[in-house]
Amino acid sequence: MRRDWWMCAAVMTLAVFGLLVQVRLAGSLPTTEGLLPFAAGIVCFIACAIACGDGRAGAFLEGKGKWVAFWLAAALMAALLVFGHRYRGGLYLPGRINPSELVKLCMAAFLAGWLGGKSSTVKGLALCGVLMLTVAAAGDFGMVAQLVLSVAAILWAASWAWGTLAVVGVAGGMLLAAANPAGHLATRFAVWKDPFADMTGSGWQTLQGLAAILSGGYAGSGFGLGEVQAVPIVASDFVYAALAEELGLSGCAAVLALWAFVLFRGIRTAVRRADKSPCEALLAAGIVSSLAVQAMLNVAGVLNVLPMTGITLPLISLGGSSLVTTLAMCGVLAGMSGPFADAR
Amino acid sequence: MAVLLAAHARWLSAGPKDPRFVRFLRRYDRRSNVGDRLPPHGAAVDRRGSPLDVALPGSVFQHVLDDLSITTDGKPVSLSLDARLQARGEALMAGKRGALVAMEPATGRIRALVSAPRAAYLDRALNGMYPPGSVFKVFMAAAALSADVDPVFNCPAEGYRSSRSTPPIRDVEARRNRKWKGFGRIGMGEALTHSSNTYFAQLGVLFGPERFADAVVAARLADPAKVLAGTGVALEAAGCNVPDGLRAPELAPVAIGQGALQLTPLSVAMFTAAVADDGIMLEPTLSQAAPPRMRARPFTFAAAGRVKKMMRAAVRGGTGRGCDIPGLAVCGKTGTAETGRGRDHAWFTCFAPMEAPRLAVTVLVENGGFGASAAVPVAREMLLEAQRLEMFR
């Protein structure tokens, strides 16, 4: 099996496109939140691809790897809860680093290693629950939603019964309710149900986003020609509205199709590795589900199909930690796709 | 992903049909290309179905018509306005500050409604508050006659003092001509024809606070009027500022329109129309479809008939001579309201023809000076335009 170069190309296209979008939205090249994480992310992508190649990821996770992942995540969350400061409702480490992004990868790795090694599921889920509790304590609603859905996806991939999934769902729901920073959750649900109730207040961003999407139509106004700044904080959560206004439904379809291609190739990797290394298969499934959930929750939030969760559109939205982590996750996928010395 | 794209595509077709979202866009969206894709907004037609461009940007009507066109599902809104009369009114008031109202006395339908200059938050005709000056004498005369108060007063050149502490209320002639001897003993007819302040100040005091309060309630001067009632859209004309607890001496300046009482141009048009319509006041309306509804019955038939004749005399040989149109029995009353600073506000309120009134016109020109010189020509042009439009047939 050769390395999945097509997937690598798609990821790079998305990352470069995301940087272009950020340059357009900022009006100049954003250094600390754009170029620097982009460079770091490319390095991480290559490093992860090499490190996880040739079955090394599975071997590592079956051994000490899962504990490394678990304690790394635990340490990051502990540091966040101790040293974190609030910014726009989220908790960040100094330098506005959001370590809970990395927790996504760590938890997928831990659970994949645990379940692939045929250890006790309940114990593994309990440990994941502890990690998610810390994320909930940090008040990161969107991240908890992502983690819960990604855990469910890994369980499903490990062919677990629907009953277990139901338990995870209930527990996840309770966690989501717990991760409610200062009543933001109620506001977001209220905006989702009726954005017109407070149209110049809490509903403003959503309505302006919808107006941008409508003004873009099918073809869009052209890259750089829209009035995208009418949407507040358009560069991060609402970047999809900017894409929709300037590139239209067709441009959005192209971006989502690229993402769908990356995810599809990730699933293909998971299926191909299922016999050789169940750990790697589950890790691929975890990464794919995490990225899919992130992209879908973000776009659905902007379209007001679901409440806004405050999570970003991977590789496109402004956000250094998210960019680096997403590229690292894609690097892991690329590494696990091949080539393998024992394949022939 | 496909589901999301489907949701995106669905929004592109459903968004412009969502009335609340359309309203949001019209009020708050800065993208010009959005409006182009929506049905032409604020489209309105007049009573004959001709397009009406009152929904010009910057007017109070803009939002109102947006709301109206939403209730009619994008079809043009049919208003009671007459496009040509409205256009003439807008042209006549261009460059001035003030308001113009033309309404049909028998139905309450507003045929022209101008607020100049165009402003998004204040419609002067509906919500501007002004001292009415002498046009209020029409109301006082009709209210007094309705209560069988019809006195004869001595009106000397030195005027009338309602109390020792207030300066005398005098007639304009006394200020212009020092040798003027005064009107002498005159009745209400002569007083209204020549707009005697001295007479009406005394009438106010004689009429008294109780009867005055009753007359204000009977005419519903303080009540707001919903001029789009029945259409599902709220557009309210303000109720007038009527001071409470007036004592008899304070009614002297109120009776000549210079007291604490402030009226909207629409309310002046409404009581003028009530005089024209034999004492019956109809709900003012901008909707062509809404059936006429009675609002109040402030004056008696006999009182309205007598005030009509007095207003006719004022146009034939009194202060309103500038509005005498051959072949049309115009009844009118001028007003010149002192503002305390700047030039006076000029008023003229009239209706025609006397026997079967078809149109009442009220004109206010802020700081226009004398009513006879600033407001009367505007009203005259409006009546001539209405005559050309065969509204008096």
C-alpha cells in the first residue's frame, strides 16, 4: 500500500486555501494566528506522517503509547484549569493557546489503544469520562460535543452494541449540560430556536451570517469582493458565511467536497488497517469522526440548522491551536495510510 | 456534508421568502446586492392603482411600507393616497420645513400626506407637535356653538386682559396701525372672519375649563389615531398635548392657539374635516380598502353649518382671501403661531366646496411667517390640483 498522496494533497490544498482566506479577511498576512501556526502545522503534519508510518502508531499505542496520550491530555487540561484565562467565553493558556484541541487527538489515541488492546471497555470509557469532565469544567461546550460524538464513533467502529452507545449518549448529554459557561448554552439554544427574538442582540451574528449566505447565492460575489465584515468575528466561527458570500454555494460545495474526500480516504485507511492493526484502524476512525463532527457542527451552526457550538471550521477558521492540531491529525492519518515494509 | 449543502441550498431559496428575515434584511443589512434579489420593496399604489413613490429612502413610510408589503405577500400595497396630488404636495413643500395633509371629510381617507424635509424618524404631519395659532379658533367656534355659547364681546384696540398679571391679548391690526380703533362689539362670525384674538380670548374664558375639557374629549384630540388600522401594520399619529387643570384665565391664550396646547397637523385636518362633514369626525386612514369609520361627533350639525359659513367669509373677504378660487366655494382659516424664537409658524386649514365638501387641506410651514403669505398659496395650489384631478365633481 502506497502512502495516500491524494489525501495529503487535499489537506495541503485546504490548509493553503485557509491561509488565503485569513489573509483576505485580515487584509494582511496574520503572523501569530496565521503564518506561524501554518508553518508549525506543516512541520507537525510531516513529523506525524513519518512517526506513524509503517505500523509504528499501532505498536506504540498497544504499548505505553495510550498512557502517554492519556497523561499528556490530563496534564494539558490540568494546566488549562490552573493557568487558563478567559477570552470570548473560552478558556486559554497564555499566548491564547487552546490545549483542549490536542485533547481530541490524545483521547482518540488513548481509546484506540485501549480498545484495540482488548482491555476493559468500561474502565477505558471511565478514563475518557474523566478527561471530558475536565474539558466540561473548562466550559468548552463545543469541544465536549465533539469528544462525545468522536468517542461514540470509535465505539461504533469497535463494533459495540447500540446499548453502550446509548449510555455514552446520556452521559455525554449530561456532560454537555455541565459545560455551560455562564448560561451561554441557553442563549445559543434560544438564538437557534428564534434568531429574531433579539435580532440586534444575541441573534445578530447568526442573522448577519445568514444574510451573507443569502447575498452570496449560488455563485458568490467573488473572492475579496463581498462585504464579509458585516458579520461580527467572521474570521473564526463564521468563516463559512464569508466563504458563502464570496464563493457562493458552489465554492462552499468545493471546500466541503475536499473535506469529504479527506475523510473518505481516512475511512479507507481505517478499513484497510482493520486486519493488521486494530489500534490504528480505531485511531483513524476516531480522527475522521472528530474532524467530521467539527466541520459539520460548525457549518450547521452557521446555517442555523443546529445551535452554534463555538467550534471552528477545521483548516479554514482562524485559530492557531486548531490549525496545528488538525494538521497533526491529518499527518497521523497520512502516516497510517502507508507504505508498509511487511506489505509485500 | 451533502446534508449541509442541501440545507445551504434550501436557505438560498427559503431565506428571501421568510417575512421576518426579509424585514431583518431591509432594516439592518448593509449589502446592497441583497435588496436587488428581493421583490421591489415598499411598492405601493395609490387609490387608482398608479405607482406611488412615497417609499423613497429616508421617509417614515419606508419601514411602514416594507411591513405592509410583507402582509400583502409582496403585492403592491394599495393606499388611499392620490399619486398626483401627493406629488404636487411634495413639490410644493420642497425646500420648506413643515407638513401637509389632504383628506376626504366624508371618509377620513388621506389623499396626500407630506412631511418636509423627509426624515426617517419624525413624520411631522402625524407626530409633529405645534402651537396651532388661529386655526384653533375654528375648533373653539364650533365647540362653543355646539354648547350654545354665542356671545357678543367688546373688542377694543387695547385688547383683553384675562388677569392682572398677564399682558393683554390684542389683535394684529392694533400692532400694525396705532390709530386703529378696534373691532368694537362683534359677534363670532365677524371675529372668525377677521381672526380677532380679543374676541376669542374672551370666548375661551367664558367657555370655561369644564366645557373646554368636554369639547377636547368629545373631539378625542388627545387620543392617538391608527392610520393603518385593519392592515395589520401599526402606524400611529400622536395624540395632541392637552394640558390638564387649566383655569379660566389660562384659556384665553389657549383659545387663540398660543397656550400650552399643541396639535399635530393631522389633528387640525381632522377637526377641519369634522366641520366640513357636518360635525362628524372620521377615523383618518391611509388604507384604501378599510371602510370609513366614525371617530367622534365633536360638533352639532347647526354649529358646523355656521362655522362653515364663517370660514367661507374668511376666504371671501377675511384673512384667507389668497385662497379664493373662482367657481369653487373654499372655506378656510389662516393661522400664525408665535414660536417664542424665530419666525412664526404659518398655518392654513381649509376645505372645499362649502355645500358638499370633498377635500380638506391643512398646511403648516415651520417659521414661514404669516399664514396668509406662506401657507395659503400652498393650500391654494393643492386645491387647484385637486380641481384639475376632478376631485370636486
